[in-house]
Amino acid sequence: MPKISSIKAEETTDSRGNSTLLATCLLASGALGSASVPSGTSTGRHEACELRDPDGKGVQKAIKNVNEEIVKAVMGKEVDQTALDELLIKLDGTKNKSRLGANAILGVSLAFARATAKERNLELYEHLANLYFRDENARKYKIPEPAFNVLNGGKHAKNGLAFQEFLLIPIGFNTIMEKVEVTQKIIVSLKDLLLQNGQSIELGDEGGFAPKLKSNEEALEYLGKAISAAGYDTQKVKLGIDVAASSFWKNEHYAIEGKMLNAGEMISMYEKLCGKHEIISIEDGLNEEDFAGFAQMNKKLGGKINIVGDDLTVTNVELIKKAIENKSINTLLIKPNQIGTLSETLAAIKLARENNIKIFVSHRSGETVDSFIADLSVAVGAEFIKAGAPTRPERMAKYNRLIEIEKEISRSKI
Ligand code: PGA
Ligand code: ZN
């Protein structure tokens, strides 16, 4: 078992220019691993607590918690991932990791995983697969389908679009490299189209454009046109949306495009949109507390498209169980920092898998160049991954890592 020699946390900066935590773990063997923690904006109400300083910005308190209390508790310990994560959860002692901070705990948890992979001379995805699949024969490394957020709205932009993310999902291509290149070409066409129509090409938080369009449907139309203009078929490049509907849930209604809709009306709207556009995935189509509404939506549309829970389920086993009981979703979004340890993240994935729910691994809107989620997605055989527009470095880090893994996997098959 790996023996922890030391742990250190320090400050780093995310893609929005905000402070975040970078943790490093040194094992007695000399193996070293680091990980930085991303940060969301449209966070689910039940996410684990990201500890921020009283100014709401800094992470000095979380850093101090690692460098003092956590170090003291783990130094010299011989642990595996499960034992370390259990120790951290116990040490924190709260239900949502609000005392030490989920950012402090996750940083340590992920840095330890990286260091352990190094110690064992394994690629990170191989080590994560070992943690996830006890049975070696069950392991099947697979690159997930990437979903690229190329038009931003909601809390990730200031353009008034209600839906948060408009994603391109290029399914009709073989390699991740090809999918990235196709998307980059479509982005160029999209930029031209926006400029031709006098629209802004300002960017949103995840690197997609954030034009002031008149409706969500217009955004989908732009995507369809951009796909064609780049010379691709909309049968090969499908669409997805992350509605993040909780962000416009007001007075028990959805305040959208001048209307106040209920859940049933929202679902009808999605049905119409799916009839007109090649949508294969809708995330957080309804409010984060509405398990019954999600179930209705899943019943109507789940046979054809992904009904994805993000704010609804927040990578939390208890909420995922509720979503399973209610048949609310057929796809689960996975964000390690929603729950705060690697072991709990893997448990969430396992529970979903056992219940035939697809896995969709995700970045956060505030990211660093850490590519941990790329390895995670391959290790667990996730169906999808989203990491923003393939343009900015913090987003490309994930896609580039997938490209690297893909090359490695195909080499090992020769
Ligand atoms: P967030 O958004 O990182 O700002 O929470 C991502 C998402 O909702 O999927
Ligand atoms: Zn989401």
C-alpha cells in the first residue's frame, strides 16, 4: 500500500481568473502526483461545499486546511484510495464537506490517485480502471463520445439566452482527433455565420460563442447551418443542450423567453425542438428538485435521447438512488468536485451502471489545464464527455489527453 510522505496545497488560477486549489502528494516511494480542482458557476443546490474565504473569492482557508489539519492526519499513513477518502470524509465530519472544504478534500484525493498510479508505473486511466473494476476482464478502455459546447448562454454568458450550453456531438467519425478537427472546422463556419449576421463573437465561460440571439431555437438553427456550411451532415454531427433549467426557475415556473412555463410545457417544448433539430441529449431540462418532472420527460423522450441529470443528482449516491427509483434519468453527469472524493465519484458511476444509466463525464465552467476527467472517462468506459469548446487551453487539455490515450490504446492492440 502506498505510504504518504507529505501533502501540500497551494493556490493556482482557473480559466475565469479565480483562485483555486492545487494539491500535491508525495509518497514514501518518491512518487509524486498533483491535481487542481475546478469550480462551477451554475452549481447544484446539493453539491458538496467548495470552501471559499469570507470574500467569496480566495481559497486560503481550504489551502490551510490541507497544509495543517489534513497533512497531520494522513502523514506516514499507509492507505489505499478507499481508506484515504474515508479518512478524509471522517476528518471533515460534515455531510457536505463544509468544514474542510470539498475543494481541499478532492485536491488531496486526486493528487493521491496520481501519485499511486506513478508508484505502480501505470497510466492514470489504468490505475483508475483498477480501482473501478475489481475484475480485470471487465476492463475495456473506450474513448467516450465528446460533446463540445460551442454556444454559451445561461450563467456562462451575458447574452440573455436561457439555455446554458449548445453542444455539437460528432458521432459519425472514428477517432477523437477527427471529432475535434471536425468541430474546430464547424466553429470556424459558426464564427463566419455570426459575423455575417452582425452578431458578436464574444466568448462565454466554456469557450463557445455568446451572441445575443433572440431565442434558444435560433441558437440551434445556427448550429445546423454551421454544420452544413462546414460541409458536414447533420446525421453525423448531432446536437445536445444543457438547459440548466434551475437557473431560470422562478416562482414555481420556468421564466423563459418572456413566458412562464410549467414542467409539462417545458417537456412539450423539448419534444418540438427534438422534432426539428438533431438533438440527442438534454441535460437538466427541469428544475433540480423535480424528480417527477424528470421522470415524465424521461418517459416521453428517454427512448430516443439522453435525459441527463446534473444539478438533479450532483454525483451524489443518495440523489442518484432517488433518480433511479423515480426513473428520472437515463444518463448521469459526473463531476468529481460535486461530491469531493474519487471513491465517492466511482461509487456514483457504479450505481448508475448497475441500473443501466449511461455515464457522461464533465468539466466545470471554471477549469484548469488538469486533465484528470479524461482519464476517468476512459477508465470507467463512459459513453460521453464534455469539456467545452475545443479552442481554449483548459478545454483542449482534456481532449488532447483523450487523443494521447487513444493512440496508446491502439498501439497496445497492435
Ligand atoms: P458549471 O456548469 O460548471 O458552471 O456548474 C456546467 C454544467 O452545468 O454542466
Ligand atoms: Zn449542467
